[in-house]
Amino acid sequence: MYQDYNNMYNQYYGFMEPPSYRHYQNPQTNDEIVSFNQSVELIRKSITNEHDDDNLFEDIIKNAPSEKEKKLLISMKNDTKKHIFILKNIYYKFTGQMLPQENYNINPTPPVSPSNNSNNSNNAALYREKLEKTFLDNLDSIINYRRIMGAMPDEESYVQIMSILTDKIRHSNLYNYLICKAR
């Protein structure tokens, strides 16, 4: 009975099932839509970018003005390490190739000891500058992860990329907070 009720409008709209917009094939080219092979290449590049972010975090954490900011940055650094791990697993799943091992550890980063604040104004300027750079890089990575996510062939990979994407959005908000606080 309910099946008939749900389909009573089919004669007006001309379709039997609701359209699937996720698999809609748009004849126009769009930079947002990438092929599976292009997404695998974007994953490889994203791994390199995540490593660069991870290395940059060390300098930012050293110059953070308070323990609260250091804790926020350390949590973002740990998320970055998690992203590297997820991306490498996805890359291996799709290509069967292991990427070269970088110096990273998926275990949480221990708290950084307070730095010597002899050059306080220089440290503050350097801190703010690096925060702004990582913020802009983070915004660019959100675009790449959105493109990658659209080409994922299975739900597991889609959900993993979605978790990275939501972390990146959270990081953007934290960067905004830290940059505003550093002014």
C-alpha cells in the first residue's frame, strides 16, 4: 500500500526511483569533479602537504604564547598525523603501493616545554605569520579533500575522507581563533 502511495506521483514526474545526485553525470566539465585516478594523485599530494604541515607545527608550537594555545596546536598536529596514516592506507588500498616512510609517529605529541621569550615581539610576529600561512594552506586543502571525497568508490573511503575534511574545517576555526588572539 505504501509503495503505491509513494509512486502515485510518478505519472507526473516520469521517474520510478528518486534521482541519485551523487552519481549524476554532468556533461559539463567542472574542476570540482575529478576522476578516480586524479583523486589518487591528489591523495598522494595531500600526504606530502600533511607532512609539510606536521613539520611546520613544531615551529608554531615553540612560539605559542600560552599553554592553552600549545594544547590546541598539539591537538591539530596529532590530527595531522592521523590524516597521514589514513591517507597512506587509502593510497595503498587503491594502488597496492606503499609510499616511502617519512619520519612521523601516529602517537600523540608530548607537550612542548616553554620557550625562551627573549625576543618576544619577534616570536609573536613569527608565530602570527606562520599561523596565517597554515590557515591559508588549510583552506586550500579543504578544497582538495572535497574533490577527493567526490571520487571515492566505496563508503569506507568516503567516510574516512569526510573525517579528514571535518577535521580541516575544525582546524580553520581554531586557526581563526588563534590568529585573532595573537593580534
